[in-house]
Amino acid sequence: MPDGRQPVSRIWPSGGVHLWPPGGGSDADAHDRGHLVYAARGVLSVHTERGTSIVPANRVAWTPAGFVHRHRAHGHTDMRIVFLPGSLARLVPAQPAVFAASDLAREVVLALTGPREYDRAASARLRRVLVDELREAPEQPLQLPEPRDDRLRALARVLYETPGDNTPLAELGPRVGASARTLSRLFRAELGMTFHAWRTQLRIHHALVLLAAGHDTTHVAHACGWANPSHFIAAFTAVVGTTPGRHRASA
């Protein structure tokens, strides 16, 4: 019987299905083939050395071969996984990525991981269609890069624990032994984004987790640092591509 952390799984050589309970997760692992994951229900987070990616129902996450990764479910999550052969893996990025999932891409993933059995040639054609769709789709900013500098890591721990904290960078700096100017430079140099953009990404990640747990938009807005829910809705929609209410209804 599942112990609350392990999924109910159905796996075959080209892919599989994991039905995760809320808070379920996998141990760190690496595969000799790259794989795509999609949350047909719920929200999934994918953790690698490059950072954390959040995968709601309108995203597909890619983890290349050899990357150590682990998954965690937020809410009851139906995770689909599709392994790619090397000939197709060469056509997608060499690092973890998150793509917008078109209607066609979602249907192909569901077909490849559904009850119907396709022969090898048909499966190969479907995987090629899926990769072609992802190559046409933009990468989406739902990955939270993992800092390496000790000062950034200390700051990240503070904000992971209190994502709704609105303390400005100039006041956070002394807590980790660095000036606001130094931290701003490190954010750009290491993570390729400003502190404001990184904190917004962190808050959207936290918002997706809270929405998956069933919390309403107003509660999530306040918990993630937005005093005005309409400002939260605008920021969430800009990053995720749909409003919090629509996302929650579809999860």
C-alpha cells in the first residue's frame, strides 16, 4: 500500500503514469534517457541542480538524461512521463526546461501514456509530433534558479520560509552580510534576473502550491505578499498564462 509519499505507478519502457497523493514525492534519481513530465491533474514540482520548476496543467517539463532530479506533488497529482530516444532528445535543450503545452502537445502526452497500446512505429510518430510541438512552443519562466553564492543561498532560505515578506533588499542585505548593491549584482550574474523578478517567481511558485491545496485567491494573494488581490491576479496571469481562479478550477 502507498505510504502517503510513494505514488501508485504504471511504468513501461517509453513512459508511465504516477498518481501522487498531496505531498508525495520521489527520491533523487537520474535516467539514461531524457524525459518529459506533464501534470494531467494537480501541480508538480521538479527539482534539479539547476533549480526548481513548477509544472501546472499548461506546462510540460523536460529533464535531460543524466540530470539528478526529484519530483513532488502539490495536491492530488496525475503525473505523466514520456521518455525520449537520443535522436529526439538532441532536438530539445541540453538543460532542464519548461515549455508551454499546446492543446496538441497535451493530447499527445495523454495518448502516449493512456490505456491504448500503440505499436512501435505509431509511438515513434507521436513522440516526434510532441517534440515538434515543444520546439515551436516558447520556454516559460516557471523555473526558479538555485543560487550558488552563500549570501544568495542564505537570502533564498529566508524567502523560502516567508514568501510573503515584503522587506526591501536594502534591509535584507545585513541579515546575510552583503549590501543591496552586491546582492543585486549577484542576482544578475548568477541567476540572470533581478531580485524583484526572482522573488516574484518564488511567490508564483508558492501560489501554485497553495492553490493546489485548495486555498482561495484572496488568501493566496496575501500569503504571497500581495496586499491587493487584483495585483496578484495580474502578476500570476503574466507568468502562468491564466488567472488563479481558472487555474484552480482546472487543477
